[in-house]
Amino acid sequence: MPFIFVIWGLNTVVNKFASPNTLLSFYLVALILGFLFSYLLYMRRSFYVEDGQLIQEGSALPLVIMLTNFLVKYIFKHAVY
């Protein structure tokens, strides 16, 4: 799922804005910071096997992150036009 958001964000930067080169540099910095942040959040997650399935405890954090992404894209879309 995160890969889809990366492609969607790059598509928006390249096709919707007047100066994509500047925005791509900011996008790359934000992408690296986001990767580091997610690594720190999930590096201590534990997995276990139950009935032959690999299980990880659930979290509301991915939902919050995805909703925040949609909210930011919505705000930027309506602030630009």
C-alpha cells in the first residue's frame, strides 16, 4: 500500500504543479524522513505464528497515517486551485 501512495504522490507532483523539480527535491526529503520515522515506529514490533499463520498485533497508526495523507492532499488540492 505505501508504494501506491508514493506513485500517486509523484504523479501529482509531476502533473499538477508548475515547478515539479523543486517539489521533487522536497518530496525526496519527506520520503526519506517518512521512511526513517516508520522504521523507528515499527522496529520493535513482534510477530508470532499461530495455526501456521504469521501474526502481528494490530494498530490504529496506519489508519491515522493514511487519513492524514488524504487530508493533506485534499487541503493542497483546494489551496492550489
